[in-house]
Amino acid sequence: MTLFKIARAKSHPCSGLLRRVFATSVLLLSLGPVVAQNPCEGRGACDALLINNGRPWDYQVGVSASARPLTSQEPKGQEQAVIDALKRVFNASSMRGVALLNGDTVVHTALKEGISKDALFYGLSVGKTVTAIAAGQAVCQKFLTLETKVGEVLPEFAATDMGQASLKNLLTMSSGTWEGLKDANVATPEQFREIWSGRLSLKDLMLQPKVNSAEKEFLGKARQPGTVFAYRNSDPEMVALMVAKATGMTFSQWTEQAVLRAVPIRGPAVLRTDRSSHTFASGALQMSLEDWARFASWVRATYEDGSCLGDFLKDAARPQIASRGPNGPFNQFEHYGYFTWVQHRMVPDSFYAHGVGGQIVAWNKKNKRMMVVFSNESPANELASIYRDWSRLP
């Protein structure tokens, strides 16, 4: 039985098509190799991408007999005013699911009409933060260090520019390699079709000279690792390859063991992979809204528990590199940590896992108030104001 008290909201005008969108998503999944990675048109996400059960070849995480306990409570005092503001934005936007937490207590949660509490929400680039935490667990268990270079773990990359980047360089999006396409991908639609068909793997893609060669600076000078932030998907994909090699497990297996079972989530969940079982570490994880809330609560509790991973999370949430560099799409933030956005201009004491269109897990450093959002196109300023007010409450 779920502890969530789900508030049902009337759908955004365009979401009356939700059932037809779900039917479309089934068709997209059945077509598999012949569709591009993103079935949506235009900016942001869409329901066919945001809410689905994965593809047949994706890594499946089963249901656990026990899960991190969450409690629920009615809003108290000033909490109600913040929730009322969130309800107005929720009802008028493409937001599909939302939760406001205070530690392990869920104070408010809502799903749009027609969406099941068991629906698996795809986190898109929220998964980058999950990848960082999985890497942190590998560091804490002595499989890697932050200074380990790609080429030291993966000799096939040793002679490449990517091979000179350290794990820390990758975690801060500063490998120095090609910045990728405008959408942060390093694979073209044609290459994605090759990946879905199994003719190309993510590792094959990373081994292509265009992807693993240094970006050229002024007058053709090769960019050095650790010098410039550039948001692209190749750096998290390389982290997954490093962790998989160092641990002797697929990255999906490691993420299930070291992150999802550490929470622990209830499940089921999905980690998106290619057909060779390489995880799309730039955005892999799909879970229920309740399990995303469990994940958020676990991260915040671990942040201050004094453990090795807790110390790693504190470093992950610190400004590691200025994020106003080439191809930096999230202009609400001043800096980047370890696959985590920090120093939000409206909520400076926060750190965010953030996906395209408005998939958000937001934490506050001063208290345990958190916000989880799944949306197709985020009302960014409104959500920032809501989380600012939520995080200011005692």
C-alpha cells in the first residue's frame, strides 16, 4: 500500500490526449531500432518519452520486499500557501507529477488525471546525478579515485584525448573533448538508429575520434581537461564505462546495487541501455514518483551522515566549475558540481538534479525540504519561486 496521498488534478488542455499518447508510446517501443532516441517533437519532453516502461532490451530492476519508509502528513502553517501556489502552476502547465517533502515526510504529492501511481517517470538528465552517486560509491569502495584517468582503466582510450581526462574531469563536464551537438548528444539521429539496431554500441560511439578528441580552442590549440565546462552526454557515458570496468559489473548492475538498493526503492524500475548492455548514464533511470521521492530523501539524509558517500555528496553539491561556458543550457545556475547543478540564482543554498523540459529533484543544504517534479516543459521561474519559498520554511 502506498503512503502517498495522491491529489488528482485536472489535466492540462493538451493532456486529454494522454491515452492516445500512451498508445503511441507502445508503438514507438515496438518499432525499437527504427525510431530516434527522442520520440517528441520540438523542445522539452512529451508523455511518450516521460512515462513508459522502457524498451525490451533495457535493464529491469525488480520489486523489493522492503523499501525506504516514507510517511505523509497534512500541510501545517505556511506550508499550505506554498502548496496552493504549486497547485496553480501544476494545473496550468505540462507538469505530470510532483512531490514536496520534508525529510522522509511527504507533505504534498499530485499526479495528473489518468496517470497511475505506479507509472515509471523517466528522469532524463536527472540520471546524470544518479550516475555521479554511483561513481561516488565506486570511489568510496576503492575501485577508483577522483584522479583516476580514463586511459588507466580503459586502455583502448589511452592514446586518445579522452584518455587523459580524470574521473573528476568527467564528473564536472570538463573532459576537454568535443562539445557535442546543440542538444548535448554526441550521437546523430542516424547513429542512434544504429545503436537501437545493435550495429553500434555506446562504447563504439565513444571510441570514434570525433567524440574522444579534444575540442579546439583559439588558433587550434587543444583544450585541456579540467579547464572549461561544456555540457554534453559523452562525459557521463565515459564515467559508466570506467565504473563498469573497475567493478567488473555492468553499470546498470552496479547502479542497482550501489544506489537503488541502498535507498532502497520499492521498484520496479528501468535503466535504459543499448543492446550491448551499456547504460545510457547521461539519462537512464525510470521510477515511480514515490521511488523518486525515496531517492531524494535518501540523498539528503546521506548528505550529512558523515560517511564517505556523504562527503562525496557534499563535494558534488559544491561549486566545482563555472557553468556559464559553451553549450551550457541551464542558465538558472552559476556553477556545476559532480553532474549536479549548484548555486541557483533564485535558490542559492540548493543543489539540483535537472532534466530537459523540467524533470527536477531539488535539495536544500540548510534543511531537508525537497521538491520532485516531472514535466514536459518546465515553468522554470515559477518552480524556482515555489522551491525558494518551500526551502525557506523551518
